[in-house]
Amino acid sequence: MSEAGGRGCGSPVPQRAPWSLVAATAAICLVSATSVWTVGAEPMSREEKQKLGNQVLEMFDHAYGNYMEHAYPADELMPLTCRGRVRGQEPSRGDVDDALGKFSLTLIDSLDTLVVLNKTKEFEDAVRKVLRDVNLDNDVVVSVFETNIRVLGGLLGGHSLAIMLKEKGEYMQWYNDELLQMAKQLGYKLLPAFNTTSGLPYPRINLKFGIRKPEARTGTETDTCTACAGTLILEFAALSRFTGATIFEEYARKALDFLWEKRQRSSNLVGVTINIHTGDWVRKDSGVGAGIDSYYEYLLKAYVLLGDDSFLERFNTHYDAIMRYISQPPLLLDVHIHKPMLNARTWMDALLAFFPGLQVLKGDIRPAIETHEMLYQVIKKHNFLPEAFTTDFRVHWAQHPLRPEFAESTYFLYKATGDPYYLEVGKTLIENLNKYARVPCGFAAMKDVRTGSHEDRMDSFFLAEMFKYLYLLFADKEDIIFDIEDYIFTTEAHLLPLWLSTTNQSISKKNTTSEYTELDDSNFDWTCPNTQILFPNDPLYAQSIREPLKNVVDKSCPRGIIRVREESFRSGAKPPLRARDFMATNPEHLEILKKMGVSLIHLKDGRVQLVQHAIQAASSIDAEDGLRFMQEMIELSSQQQKEQQLPPRAVQIVSHPFFGRVVLTAGPAQFGLDLSKHKETRGFVASSKPYNGCSELTNPEAVMGKIALIQRGQCMFAEKARNIQNAGAIGGIVIDDNEGSSSDTAPLFQMAGDGKDTDDIKIPMLFLFSKEGSIILDAIREYEEVEVLLSDKAKDRAAILKDPEMENEEQPSSENDSQNQSAEQISSSSQEVDLVDQESSEENSLNSHPESLSPADMDNAASISPSEQTSNPTENHETANLNGECTDLDNQLQEQSETEEDSNPNVSWGKKVQPIDSILADWNEDIEAFEMMEKDEL
């Protein structure tokens, strides 16, 4: 998000005023409203703000210092193993690694953060290191999008502040545009990616060999995301304005023009992915999160920085569509671009947390406050914002890579309202980072927000954005050595000066938007928003908007979350058939399916295939009912897949010097003490002899009263457990014998029994992959005595450290206890449901066993009768079932286990339960969005 200007917000701006006046006021006139909005929560004293600002500085030093000590010149720090992440030397993480180009990514991404945090000496040293050590001519394939926003943006942001410091006369007196020359070199390396008929760039490029050469190993891709092609204009235009080379801005504008031309004309929405050669939409779902987010952001900011009215007109057109179709306050739900009244999914991703901040820049405060408050309630429930969560606020994807978008929106809402409530929100973010993410070598991403387990990654954007926004949130104007309002923030929070708008203006500003857009201008004033309109005279305005949302996550049953057609209950007609009620053996149901254009086909393997032909429906209304039925069946299948996911456990190292900061993701066992129902087990670890634990231990005195470490292999898990239990161990950790395996790349599983009665096993048993297990083994080699905590979820370090000597150790930001919450354990008996991709563009099909579609099975997955409900004293997970009734699903969905034998890691799920294979559906332009909904790149 961005901040720019800040003066002259009291008076209107003429509709076609010079760019500088329009941009300077439109971008940040909201910030000046802080003088209007000073009541509503207890104000935070300057002393406390300074204390929190200093805490942010210490946290940045901890992250940046450990990167420089343990990782540089590598791209990123691996904070659990205290080493650098080098492309090709670590197991591939897929597309995530496309940000790494062996160009010291974290250092470049952190350059302007150093200046914002008033670390000018460190900035000067960092610039010298970049100029001395960074090579941009590496034989490596990188993401054009990530390289643009992180590296090109980082170099330009560093250059912007380097020339500012040089003008001040104290620092950087030797600087002679060296960072700009590096940026120009990188810009030319990215240009071959634009060699397409559409002007949209290839998603990846080889820094040394470019595109489509045999040695480039890239250039065969056909699709790119909308944000990937539409998030270039700020950096490329700035590079053109700084250097006078117009080609960069021209290429970025051409890509934006093409995306605008390809928008869906009736809804004015864009899809998630597009074919870079034909311009056809590949993913036809539309939202404000992953895949599209920064496209909208850059349209508005391009207007702010460049003063081109067409960018504002385009943004306003899209914004009107977003608020009309996607915004369902306080939620933002993806829809289909051709039928925007139909939701494409029932979950939201974490990247949409930037949108309230963009709404602040737009001047639309009420929905910004609403969505931000909803997100804050999710954070208070899980300590961090999960990568994705459902409309009833359950975890969909549990990871959290320390994303800064929520902190960004918090900063802009505080600047717009001056409400001290947002300072308290920022304080919570600081406390959670220190309590749950801080480790000895930096800050570790959360592998699972439910258990508190860590992932060995600290992305560069954490230093580029998170600390910048948190520091600015608590800083007064005199705390910053330059005027932040003279700059605009890119999507990676890099700073570009507003004066670029009047420099090297050689790009035509022909307005190509209004030729073919119909927009009611009355909804979008061409003036600086009036603070009396944004902030009514009621000083409790923001609080009054937040108050109804205080319990939206924990206590209220979400209503109206998924839009339903008003004419669902037509006069004299029965309600449409719901997927959860469908029975393949019910003749009445089959007749209803036929009326809706849905055919039922019995396959030779015993499964049933459901196929919808919309043109065969009795009417357009019946066709809509059929579409909704198929969508519900897809969602039901997806929900059951999520419910089968196994609840992970946590191994937390609590001894010196870790003190609970390192949490490892562990797999549970089908036998032994259930840590989700009993108190955690704490003890020192000791290796068993023999290490495989497959026979009577020869060192029982070593494991007596301790947690035994055992290697996987050569016998059953239960046999290992009995042997260490007989030796007096209080618990066991099985470490994978497959060297290099990791929970980052392999799915967790439950250790199965041996087919015998395992009630005799009373101790807890957990499984660690090789990478996580080596962390404990390395700690033993270095510190000899290592104490761990086996639990269902990482515990608050304040509760862990009972030893007075340990309590006296330095514990950053452990002042406040956090509320421990039990990990969600959601699984159920399964039914196999496939979605088969049909070649016909008007078909939507679904496969299932007939017996799996009985009402009983459906009820197990979708709803629980009141008589079956049980309460959970720890958490109250409430959800809306398909009947709209509020039910508590805790403890009602039974856990499903994997019957994997230790000697054969490839054995699949046992019993007769068959897992869901895939979710693949393609119904012309309406249902195709589901095809890859489980594979979004976050």
C-alpha cells in the first residue's frame, strides 16, 4: 500500500487539475484526518508509543542481524537451522523458490527499511555490500513478478533514499547512482519476458539467458496471473522516469492496457489467470486476494504517481464491480466473472488483508473498518492470519509465512482515523510475533497456526514490509528523518518519490478508458475526500462500525455468508434439492436431477457420475438450481477432504537457549497417550540403543524418565513404543530414516498400530521427519541436555519457563500471556467423490459411489442434529450448516487414521474408507473456477 502527499486536503481539486496536485491530495489526504479523529479509545501515551517503536527496532535488528550473520549473501535466512537458503542446495519448494535468484534478495529488499528505521549507517554499509557482492547475471530461472517487486523495487527504493540522504549532506556523499544502474541492468534483463503477441509478460525468465533459448529452461508457459502481469507499472515507470529510457514504462502500460481490454465487460471483473498469447481467461474466478490483488492496487497508485486519469477511471470501474459483487461485508468472496452473483468459493485467503488499506487510499472507510475488524477477530482466535480460512472462520490452510498485509492496513487505518484502537492492534501483532514466531536465529514462519509449529523460512518481505509498517504506526513525524508523505509505497513497501511524475514525461497520456467504459461518475468524486464526509462528527464513528463485528468469529453464527437467490422458494414450488440430502436410489431425487439438467451415469467400477448439461434443464431457473446443486456437491467434497486432514502435534524445545521458541511439526500415533485429550509430556531426550528401538534396549538407564529418540525402520511403530516404555521412557519421538525428508514437503501421517491390541502402550509417541529431527539431534550435540515438550499445540513460553533461572533469561516481549487454544481436529468418515473434467464446455460432472451419497453420510459431513451435539470447554467453533442452523462441530467428526506400517511408507489409508481423489469441474464459463481452487499460489 502507499502513502503520498498529505497537504491541501481541505479544498476540492478540479476534475482535470495538474497531476501533482491531484496525486498529492488523492493519495494521502486521509492521513490529515487524524486531527479530526482523536476520540473513541483511550489514547496511547507518547512514552508507550516510543517503547513499542523501540521494540520494533530491536525485532528488526534480531531478524536483519541474524540474516547478515548466518545467511548473507544467500537470498534468505533459514531461522531454525541458522543458515542461508541457496537455490538448488535445498529441496525445491516449487513456485515459492522462483523469488530466489542468488542475488542476496533479503539485503536488497531491506535497503529502504533501514532508512525508514533511521539506520542510516547500516544503510550505507548495505549499499556498499550490494554494489560489491550482488550479481544479476546468474543462470537461474526467476519469477518476473517477484523479481520486479522485490529486487527492482528494492534497488529503486534504495536509490530514492540514497539520493535523498546525499542531498541532506551527511551520508552517501560518495553515491553516484550505482543502485540505479543496477536497476537499469535488471530492467533490461526482464524485458525479453514481454516478447508475446499480447504484451503480457511470461511468468518466468532466466536472468542470464532470457526466454525460449534451450539453455534458458523457460519460455514454454502459456498462463500468468493477473497480478503477475498487472503489477509492473510503478517500478517500470519509475525506472523510465529515473533513467529517461521510456521502453520500461511503455511495456508495463501495454500489459495493463491489455488486461483492461480483456476484462469481462458485463461485470467489469477480471479473472485470476490469463493466457499470455490469446488473452483467454484460464481461471474465471475473481476476487481481491491471491492472483489479482496488486493489479487493483497498482491501478490506483499509478494514478497517484503518474497523474494519468485513465488509471483512476479503470480503478473506479473495477472498484464499483468489487463492491457490487465481491464485497459481502465484512467478507470478500470470490465470484465468477461471467455470473458474478455466484460465489466461486467459500473461503478467503490472507492476501486480501491488504484491501482495507487500499480502501483507505480510495477514501471508502466504512467497509475498510469492517473487513479489517473481521480479520483482527480471526487473528485473535489463531494468533496469526491463516493462509486461508472459511466463511465460518475455520482454518482452511494453516500456514502463515509472516505476511505483512494486515499490518499494512492497520497502519493506513490509523493514519486515516487517528483512532488509538489501531495502535492496540499493532501492539498485539508485536506481541504475537515475539511470543510465537521469534526463534534464536530470527523469526520463523508458522507451519500451522493451530499448533504453533514453525517452518524453516523467513521471507524477505518480512523485513521489507512488516517492520516498516509497524515502526511507522508508532512513529511521530519527528521520529523519521525524511518526509514519508513525499513518497508512495509499492506493493512491496518500497518508496518511490512523487516528483517522478514531472520527470521525463514522454509517455502519451491518451485516455483509452472512457471510450468503452460506462461508469456513473456520481459515485466517484474527482476531489480530495472531505473529512467531514469520511468522519462524521460522531467521535465514536469507527468504534460503532467495529462493535457489531466483535463476536463475528467466536460467538455468532455467520449468516448470509453465501449469496442465495431470492427466488429459491418460488411460489408453490418445493425448495431446490440440496446436495447433502441427495440419494442416488431415490426416484424423486433422480427426477429432480433430470429437471435440473443433471444426468446420473453408473460407471463400470461401481461409481456414479453426475453430469450437468445446462441446455437440457427444464428452464433457466432449473438450470441455476442444477448449477447450485453441483456447486454444493463440490463444496461438500472439498469439506470432507479438509476434514480428513490429520491434526498435527508439536515438539517444542524448552531448554536453554531455545526456551520454547523452536516448535517442530510432528505426526501423531494411533496408539499411546492422546495429547489432544491429556496434559502435555515434558522431559529431557535421550537416544535409545539400539537406535531403531526394535529390540530390548541396552541402555535403559539412559532413557529412564526421559523421552526416547528412535529411528524409523525395521519394525512396527508399536513395537518400538513397547520397547522404550519397558525401559522406563515417558515418551517417544520417532525420527524418519529418509535423509532430507521434511514436513515442508511431505504430508504428515499417523503412526499405525501393529494389528494387535495397543492398549498396553501408555506413553505418547510422535513422529518427526528427518529435517525436524536433525534439529533436536544437533541441539544434543551442542548442548548435551535438551528438554522438549510434547503437546497438541505449542504452549506459551511464559507458562513453560517454571525454572526461576530460566525466567531471568532474556525473553523478548513475553509480558502478556496469550490464550492457548486447542488445535482444531476436524476429520470424518469419508466418501469417495471425484470430479471428472469433461471436454464439453457445457458439462459439469461429479463421480461418487451410490452408497456414499446417503443422507446419513451427508449428515456426518454437513450437519449434526442437536441431540448429537457436545460442547467443548476450550473452543466454541460455530458454523452454519446447509439449513442455516448454528451447530457446534467440535468432537463430532471422528478422526481418521492412516494404517501405514513402519516398514512400508507407501501403504495408503486403511480400512475401507477411500479418500477424495481430486476436485475437477468445468462447466463452460461458470464453474471452471473450481478447477484449480485448491492450488492457488499465495
